[in-house]
Amino acid sequence: MSESCDDGSAIPALGRIRPPGAPVTGQLSQGSAPRRFLPKPVTIQPFGTDGARWDAFVGGAEDSTFCHLAGWRDIMSDVLGHECPYLVAVDEEGTWRGVLPLVRVRSRLFGHYLVSMPFLNYGGPLGTPAAQHGLVEAAVAEARRSSADLLELRTRHRVGCDLRVSHRKITVLLDLPDSAELLWRKGLPSSRRRQISRAQKEEMHVRFGPDQVEPFYEVFARNMRDLGTPVLPRRLFERIARVFGQAAVVGVVYWRGQPLAAGCGLVWGNEFEITWVSSLRQYDHKMPNMLLYWSYMEHMIARGVRVFNFGRCTPGGRTHPFKHQWGGVDTPLPWLQWSPGQLDATPSPERPLYHMATALWRRVPVGLANRMGPVLARRLP
């Protein structure tokens, strides 16, 4: 028997999940130790439509991220066309004890994936240990039922379960001081200060705001083509700016009126993550990317943010040294995985299988890449 999600899809009616370590029955044998307090069992249900209630839970949950917010469900479904079987764990009184955002990304070309959250760096279950355990079990059951090639829960924290932990991605975190002046004098390596000063001498300037989405995308789309990677649709970033308001921060570096480097990221609590960032390679000698990162740091310090998150990367990969050279600290991302065929990653240009496709994509004219790219990119979680 199954229950229907809001979008008409079905998920298993999993019923009550027994917390890990809970007794099978309420009976204790004679002479056994006194009963310990055990968490109440939870029931896993499909999430309905109360986004405000979801966000209120996320806002008060330990280890939550902006990737857990309800607004992403509409973005994933409306903009990218994906099914979103979000789950909620409730106790016997109907009180929410946990949540799990979940998105199905499926195509004949690239495969079938259940991810929390695709196109983003974080996700996974939130809530009490019992709720998180139940939500993971429910996600595995749904992956098994629907014959998914890979279930990936992109947690930032350790979750008590038996799923395989992937170590293929990390992030780099930099603590921000109380003032930009202090960061400049004592936080940044001298080599970074020289590069930023060089960019400032070029008389470049930086603009922040939702009105910067179009020039951001101009830089981002060209850079993605140069990297050989299909670009996500412009509508995704327009929707992010509209849905998340001041939490979404888009910044662009200009030189003589031309955008040379651009970024888009989100603030959550006292942390900012620069999630998408690009610059035009032919202007690298002017160091616009260095000015972009420095300007974001200044901007975030002024907003009271205390942690600058450089976003995920592969340990030892192409972008890792750049992120590390600002003085940040490598931080593991213990993503959880389940796969019937032992698949250990979603499709990525870094995989040898896609090297030839990447080389060919670099030759595609930018205009054509911008039309074709979003069709492919939305299938690459």
C-alpha cells in the first residue's frame, strides 16, 4: 500500500519506525534492569504544502542549512522539472520531529538519482536521532522501491546509520573577524593582499544586489562553456534571488562597464557560502576573481557574518588550492550513500567517462551552449 505525494507520485506507507536501540516490545523480563527513557517512535509521512511550518522547523533544527529550506522544492520542481518527495517524521501526538528534503533526478542518459539536495552542497535529515534514523530508512526504502541507481544524502554532520559515507568532497571555511581591516592586516596572506591590490589598481568596481543576476549569468554561462560543463538555466538564479530575498547575494566585478567576475551565494545564520562563482579567463591577469572574493568578505563582515564558506570541492582538485590559499580550513562533508550497484558518485565532468564530452563541449559556440546546456545540466545533480 502506498500514499500519494502532492505531485501525484507514490511513496511507500512506511508506518512507524522503531528508534535505534528501542525494545521490540514494552515488556521487560523479570530481573532485568529498570526501563530507561527511550525516544518516542516516529512515523514517516510525505510533506504537504505548509512551507512556513517546514521552515520554522528547519530554522530551529541543529545542523540545518539554507539547502533545507522549503523554497527549494518549488525551484526544483518548477524550474528544473524534478519530483520532490520531501518527508516529515512525526511522533504519536503529531509533533514534527524531523524533516528530509529529497529530489528525484532521472534521465535515460545519465541515470536515476535520489539526492538531498541536488545542484547544492548540503541536505540530509534533520531532527532527533530517532527521526533522522527513520527518515534515512524511508529514503532507502524509496530508493529501493523506485530502482534508483544512487541515493545520496549530502549531510554536513554525522548521522547514526549504516549507510556508506562518501569522502569525495570537502569544503573550506574561513572565520571572519569583526572588521574588514582586521582581516586585511592579520587574516589574509600577503600574496592575497598583493593580488587584491593589483585588481584595485585596475579601477574595477563591484556591485551587489538582485539586479546583478543577468550580468552574473553572462559571466557564469561563458565560464561553464569554457570548462566544458553544461550551464544551469538562468531562471534558476532569477528564482533563487526572488524566493530567498536578502539571503541570496549576487555580486559582479566590472571593468570599464564589462562584467569580468561574478558570484552567487546564500547567508544562513552567521555563515555565507559562495555557491556559484566564475570569471572570464582572458582577464585573469587583472585578478577580478580576487577582488570578487575580497569584496564578498567585506560585504559579509558588514552584515555580521562570521564564517565564509568557499563551497564544496574535490580534495586536491583544481579549485581546492585556490580556496585553501585564503587561509581557510578544510572541512569534511560526510555525505551518505546507498546504491544497489555500488555506484559512488552522481555524474560529473571529473569522471573519465565524460572527459571526451567535456572537450567537445568547449568547442560549442556560447549561444548554442546556453540553449542546450540547461537541458542537460538539470539532469546532472
